[in-house]
Amino acid sequence: MLNLLRIEWLKIKNYTAFKVLSIFFVIGVVLTNYIVYEVNKNIVGNSPGGLMLSSFNPYNFDNTWQSTSYATGFLLILPAMLIIILITNEYTFRTNRQNIIDGWSRNEFITVKLLLALIFAVVSTMIVFLTAFSFGLLSGTSLAWNGFSHVGFFFLKSLSYNVFAVLVSVLVKKTGFAIGVYFIYLGAENILSQILDFWSIKLKADHTADLGSLGDYLPMNASDGLLTFPDNPLKSFTKGVLPTDYTYIVLSFAIAYLLLFVWWSRAKYLKVDL
């Protein structure tokens, strides 16, 4: 398998899209978190109602792991889009068929693609770790690991986005169409999630049931719902009306959906006409 991964690396290391999107992601992680830091410091903290937030720093060591994971989560479409491009190019240029002719099994081919999704998730998580640690050092606070579990949640979200990208690529095959389907699905699910969350709030307000945020039980929103911004005085005002966070239920859904994506990707590729 290591030899197959080396071959995969030879395919992508000089690919322009790989270089460009990788650079954009790394710069985006640092820039996005810097923007959040500056907005909190210079706008929110100095606003008329910002006195209660003046002592809140999302990037001290009590909050940096959670803040960085949450902010960076919005950039995970970049590595996912890269995966779609890399896999659909295999169909476009018939390199997947050539690999099979050269002796690869279908199982080896799809396994390498899923491992690529895993590697991208690991690297993304390492970048988040280093960024969060750096911001924590710059804050001048003592090292702490509060909220470090969110780095793990970030890894799960990254892996889910990447494996879903593998699934969409195997199902659709055409680069532009696959990217379109990926973004359209994310958008449609987010709209449905907002509707379900509104319904969840209404159910709690009517004292009917507190089922948690129902939108977080959807396939992609499950991993999204695990990443939240750190608690702060402003956020505490809304807790009374929002549904309860059933973290372990959402985590179970996220893991189940991830396993479904892996199974579906493998099952489809093993049967698909090359």
C-alpha cells in the first residue's frame, strides 16, 4: 500500500491545482483566524454593547483550540474540492483504467483514494493544531488544553468532507458536475438544517420536547454541529431558548455517516463500469 501511495504522490506533487489549493488553504487558515481575532478585539470589544466581551479573548489558551477549529471548519471545502478534481481527472484521462490494466485491483484503487482523504484530514488537523498553538502563545496566557476535543471534532469534520468528496466523485465522475453537486448538496442541506433548527427551537419554546438541534442530525451537518464557538457572555443569553446540545448523539451520527460514505464509495467503485 505504501508503494501505491508513492505512485499517488507522483501523480499530484507537480499538479498546479494541488499546489494552488494547498497554498490557499494554509494561508486561509491563518488569515481567517487573524480576522476573527481582530474583529473580536477591535470591533466587538469596542462596540456599545461590547463591554461584557472586552475580557473575552477567543485565542487565549482557554479558547484557542475551539476557536481555531471552528473558524477553520469553513475552509474544508478547499481540500474536498481538490479531492474531487484529483479523482474525477482519473476518469477524464482514463488513468484509473490504466492503473487497473497495470495490475492494480479495484479495491486497491479506491482504498488509496480513501487513504488520500485521510491524509488530507490529518494534515489539515496538524495545521489547525499549529495555528491554534501559535495564537495561544501570542495571547501571552499559560498553556491549557480546554476545548482540545474540538481539534478531534475538526479532524472528524475534515475526514467527513473529504470522504463525501470521494463518494461524489465516484458517483458523478465529471469534474465540473461533481463540484456542482457537492456544493449544491451542502447548500440544500444547510437550508434544511436551518428549517429543522427553527422547528427545534419552537418545540422547546412550546414545551413539547427538547430534541436537540435536529439540523445536526443530517449527514454533513452532524460533523458541522460538533464545532461551536467558545462560550462567551453574549452566547450565554441565547442558551435559554436554544435546544440542548446532545454532543454524543451528534457525534454518533457523524461517525455513522462517515462509515456510510466509506462503504458506499467502495461498493460503488467495485461495481462501476470503468
